[in-house]
Amino acid sequence: MSLYPLCLMPQVIVSQGQAQMPLSPGSDAEYGSVHDVVAAFAEQGAAWVHVADKDAASGQGNNYADIARAAGAHIQLSAHIKDQQGLEAALQAKPTRIVIEAEDLTWTQNVLAAHGDLLAVGLDIRKPGVFDVRVTLDQAGASRYVVRDMATHHLWHHEDRHLLAEFCEQTSKPVIAAGGIAHLDDLHELHELVPEGLDGIILGAPLYNGAFTYPEAVAAGADRFDMFFWGPPQP
């Protein structure tokens, strides 16, 4: 269980070698290399950035050399990595953490034993048997989970929040919630799961559609935490 502030991770989606820069209020969308975008989020205070290499995930090459050049923030890399070949390729990006998919449970168990804290396991909260799979992965040495909800019409703070809460309650490992945030108010609901083990939130679309900026997201939860004590926001 974590008693520290949530790690808010901007999501950087790389497609055809380009990624969208953080949106400034009143400006049009701009694109750049992944290391430029990571640097921009680092300047805004992000200690971690979740980089989703869409090209690698779709088998259209990868951007690992460019990702390896990124500096200023820790990289959590996602590229639908589900086998040894994909993992070995992803290591070229030199990320701090790699998200793997537990499609082959035997392979997943083996690499968790071999790589430890380097890996986080990505899981869909709606996949049949996901809670049973989590038990197996806990026993195999999983150090962290990235939990997503593929039902895109739902948000974590509505009727699906109980699924995320249940997942957090049933594991002693840190949990990162992927997506499910549209407005700053949505962050407040997930902050309440920190005592249950929620460790981070990946922020995607709102940072690019003008809903809020990364510094605004950080500020939205800043008064909800004390480094040494968990409690509700003070007046």
C-alpha cells in the first residue's frame, strides 16, 4: 500500500515516427519526435512518461532508437509486447520499465522471474479470469500492474471504479490505471484508491484535447496528500 502521491504519467503515442506535443491552451496540435515530446513533458514536471509505440505494436517497424535518446524522465514503454522476440527488441529502447502482455502465461511467468522490476504486466480488467490470472502472476513475481478497461464508453470514476478498486485490494503490488480520465474531477475519484495500492495514472487524451494540462493535473491532487499521512483534503 502506497502512502505517497499518485505518479501521473503523460501518455505519448508514437505513430509513423511522430508524436503529438503537449497542447498549449489556444494553440493548434503540433508534432515532433518522441524524445522532443518526452523532453516537453519533463519540462512540465513529469518524472515518468508512458510511451506507446504504435508502430512496433502493429508490426510496422519501431521507434526504439529514438526512444532510447529520450532524456529528462523515466520511460515506461508499451508496444503490445507478448513474446521473447518483442521483449528483446524493446530492450533496445533502454526504458526504465517495459509493459508486457500476459497472453502467453507460461512465457510471462518465465520473464517475470528473469527480469523482476523491469517489467509491469498489462491487463484488461474485463478479460475473463483476469483476477485468477493476477493470482498466478503475483506468485510468479510480478512487481506491478498496468490495468486498463477496454470498454471505452466507461470511465474509472463511474460504474467501473469498483473493478479497479477490487483489483487493487486483492494484490499487494502497485497498480497503475491506464486511461479512463476525461476531466480533472475524474482524478479526485481515483486519488481515493491510493490507500488500496493505486500507484499511478496514465493520462492520455485530455492532455491533447485541451481538457487540462499536465501541471493542472498535478495541481488537482497536490492538496490531497501529505508525505507522512493519508487523509482527506483539508479545508
